[in-house]
Amino acid sequence: MMKKNLITAAILSCTAMTSFTALADGPNFYGRADLALTNSDMGAATQNKKDGLVLENNFSWLGVKGTEKINDNFAIIYQMEFGVSNFDNSDNTFAARNSFVGLQTNGGTVLVGRNDTVFKSAEGGFDLFGNTNADIDLLTAGQERRGDGVSYYSPVMANMLAVNATYLVDDNYDTVSDSMYAVSATMGDKALKSHNFYAAAAYQDGINDVEAYRGVIQAKFGNFIVGGLYQNSESLKEELAHLKGDTYYVNLAYVMGDVKLKATYGHDDSGLGKIVNTRTGQVMSQDDTDSVSAMDARKDVTDVDIQQFSVGADYRMSTNTLVYGQYTRYNGDMKLNGAVEDLSDDIFTVGVRLDF
């Protein structure tokens, strides 16, 4: 009851009304093709989980979206987006991405379907290496896109503050949690345009059987952009209850014309990020025990300590074309069944991104 009251309170906390001028727009077709050539020593962070020289498809997608005005106060919004994997040898050409139907009103927007949770979206524009082998989800739990959910986004109050919530229909999930929800509050502008700063606080309980809270801050000073993220995470599964701890990131970018230079440093000891899960599966496969999932095997993972250091540069050749290069060093280890397993990796990447 307390959890449901918390969700209701978060939603009702927004009482301000803003002007609403939605017009019919769409359907609009859009997409992204993002391909990179990568060399990795271990392969736990690459998209296809392979080491050596690989071609990575960094979450290319196709989608259609639009808005249909009902009257001056209401509009229906919709989006259907699919990940596309037919650049490589994958048998799964399409994958589910954010797809929903929603209602936009003076009092906020409600989306029903599959969407990034408000805990995930609280990162704003912090992740300088997002959707690559240096994404913050390699160390950080809670970066979830989930279906069978309802999300609410408040109007921006005083041109500054927004309050948001996500609730998942738990009957459609195999979960140990009584309910699955997330709430967030954001201030400023994640694009750092209308404001030169962005800040967020978020909490989730039960989503992917993880309880976590995070704080994010990012600010722009002239050509420099600096940011920080802190998160505490804990698995709610009894067999994984030992997996808990802290994750933090700091990053820096310098923008000069069409070039962005960027660097990030991260550390995690929770063991709930993707790289630990993938590395566990790799070790099990080497031991001919791949009949058991890596998620199940993490019950034997302890003493996770991993650092990430990434540097890179983006060059915008045109409005819709970006080329990039980056280097990432993962350094650390964990224990699996008491044996120390190396989590270190050196990854070199060059890629191109086309938006349309």
C-alpha cells in the first residue's frame, strides 16, 4: 500500500497547468544506422559478445511516431520503434524498443506500453558514450526498457522542475517483488540549451528485481561540459542478495565547433552491471556449463571491483552524420566460486552514425 501511495503522491504532486498547443503531426518515419569496427581483448562489452576484430551494430533502429490533436486540451501520441540487426549475421532482425500509445494533456503526459523507465531516463544526456561498448549500463544497474507499463511525465513547472513515474503490471513478469515502479524528479535541461545545467534524482523498486536510487548532475561552462552520477543498487533476489553496492561516474567533454572531445571514469562494486553478467556467462561456457544461465550463476559471484576509463572524439560531418572514435579500458576482477576472474579489457572503436 505504501508503494502505491508513493506512486500516487508523485503523480498528484504536479498541480501546475501549462498551455497546450499540440497539432496533428505524422505519422513520421525515422531511423538510425550506427555501425562500428571494434577490436576487443575479452568481448564482454561488445554488442555481439565476441573478442578480436568485430563489426558492431550499436542499436540501429527504425520507427514511426506522430501526434493526433483531439481538441485544444488533449492529443493522442504514438510511437512504434524497432531495433534492427540485419547488418550482421544475427537471426533476430528486429528487437523491441520504445513503443507506446499516450495521452498528452495540460496536466502532463501518460504513456502506455513499452518505454524506458523514468529511472533510466533520469540519466538525461549524461552518458557521453551511450549505445556503445562504453555505455554506463556495463557497470550500472537499472538501465531498463520495459513493456506492460504506464509512465507519467508532468509538465515542466516554473520552466525548471518535472516529476515522473513508471509503474509495471507485475502480473506479466516472473518477479520476486510485490510491485515494480520508479519515480524521478528532474531540473534544468538535459540538452543544456534552455538551461546550462541538468540535475535528477530517481528511485526504483522491484524492476528487474533491483532496488536502486541515483543522483545525476551535469553542467555547461562555456565549451566545457562536466557531469557526475552516483547510484546505490541492491538485488532483491534471495540468491543474489549479496550483489549490492555503489556505482559512480564522472565525465568531461569539450566542444569546439563540430568536434566533441570526451572522457569518462567509472567504478562499480555492486556486480549488477551487464559486464559482470556477460563475463560470468563466458566463464561458464569455457567450463562447458552453459546449460545454466549466467543470471543463475551470479549467485556464486562475489568481490566485484571494476573500473572503466573511456576517451573519445565525435565529429559531426553534417546535421545527420556523425563519425566517432574511442578507446575504453576496463580494469578489475571478481570471484566466481572462489576463483578470481579477470574483468580487464582494452577496446578500440571507430564508427559512423546516420540519422534520418
